Amino acid sequence: MSRAKSKRQPQSSDSAAPVARFLCRIAEELQVAAISLDAIATPVDEAISLGSGLRHPPLLNALQELDRTNQILVSLAEFLVRLACAMPSTWIVDAGRASESILLSELADRLRSAGEAKGRELEPSRGQCEIF
């Protein structure tokens, strides 16, 4: 019994661009994620301060972890931007295959696109979520 292997079609060169462009695009996505995380942390911090959260160490620890994660995202974004500035413009990559691992379709589309970044506002998207 032979098994037919399904072969993926190679991605078009439409998703090929300088590595630096993709690094900057990823950095932008990390910045947006950091802003989203900060938007979550602020009301949570207020709720903890107003309620009994000040006497509940696990809540304070969770808030500190949100802040730490935010700092990590911002630092990674800055690191990628600096790497991109040091990248030779002749280094080209096709992000099509790599973007297939991204489960969020809009994010995958943004990362796959070889065109210039659209200059998205650094705001989290509102009212758009996938329920599983």
C-alpha cells in the first residue's frame, strides 16, 4: 500500500524581501503586543489596588510578570530593529514557508508580505479575537 505524499506548492517570490525588512516587521508586531499587554496591565493594576489584591501576593506577582513580559517584548523589538540596521541589504529571504506556522491569519499575512510595512498604528486591535 503506497502512501501519496502531499507536496506543498513552493511559495511565490512575492514573499521574498531583505531580511532587515522582515526583522523590522517582527519588531513592529512585538511593539504592538507590548502595547496590548500594557493596556491589560493598567486596569488590572487599578483593580488590584482598589480591591483586596494588595493583600493577595499571587495577584501582585501576576502583575509583576505582566510588566516583565512587556519589558521583554519591548527589548526584543529594539534588538531586532538594531539587527536589521546591521543586516546587509543583499540578504534576501522568502518568508512564505515560515509564515505557515503562524496560526493567526492576519499576522501571518503581515509577516509574509514582502512589500513595505503599511505603517500600522501601534495600537492593539479592538474587538477582533478568535474564540476556540
